[in-house]
Amino acid sequence: QLEEFEFAGFTSLVALPDRFLSGSGIKHLTFKDVGTIRKLREGFLEDTKQLEEFEFAGFTSLVALPDWFLSGSGIKHLTFKDVGAITTVGSGFLFGTRRLEVLDLKGFSSIKSLPDNFLDGSKVTRESVVLPTQLAKSCSVM
């Protein structure tokens, strides 16, 4: 069974399917340099219960994260790197990530605020989230 997968250098990739890896046994997932993807669908990694670590890097054209982005996943560690075009995060984008322990949002260099309920359904606290400089300085996590 495949436990680790890295998407790297798919510079011409423009879309990923709905519920992209739903039910898979993947534990570690990395995206690097997939800059042409502009949109992800709601529930992108829904029901990836075995997923523990996700490094989300190099989505330079992606402007928003959808609602219920990781709903029902088993994610423990989520890191965003080089995702500077993202300006919007869907409400409840972490809903159902009850095992999430580490949330690193440093790569959100363009985002001005996060929705009130962005941590709903996860066990991460606002104090433990690693924020990008503009949010940490202004404390505009609503």
C-alpha cells in the first residue's frame, strides 16, 4: 500500500479531481511546484483518514482554499509554504480534522484575515497556530 506520495514539478497541471485520494491509505502527502492549479474543489482531501502529514507548497496560482478542505481527514501536521496568492480561506476548512496538532500558515503571505470558524472541528487552538507575519503583527485572526 502506498503510504507516501510527492507531487513535484507538475508545472502544467491545471486541476485535480474531486475527493482526490478519498479512502486511500496515504500517510504523507507533499505538493511542490504545482503553480498552475488555480482552484481546488470543496472536500479536496475529504475522508483521507490515514493522512497524517500534508505539506502544501508551491501553489503559486491558487487564490482560495475551499470549504471543508480536509473534512474527515486524519491529518496531524499541516504546513503551507509558498502559497502567496491565497487570499481567502473557506469557512470550516479544517472541519473534522480532530487529530490536527500542528497548523503552520506562514506561507499565507497575502491573506488579511481568517474566518471566525476556521478552527471549528479541530483540536488546534488559536494560540498554537503558526501565523504569517501580517496576521501575527496585526492579530487579525478573527
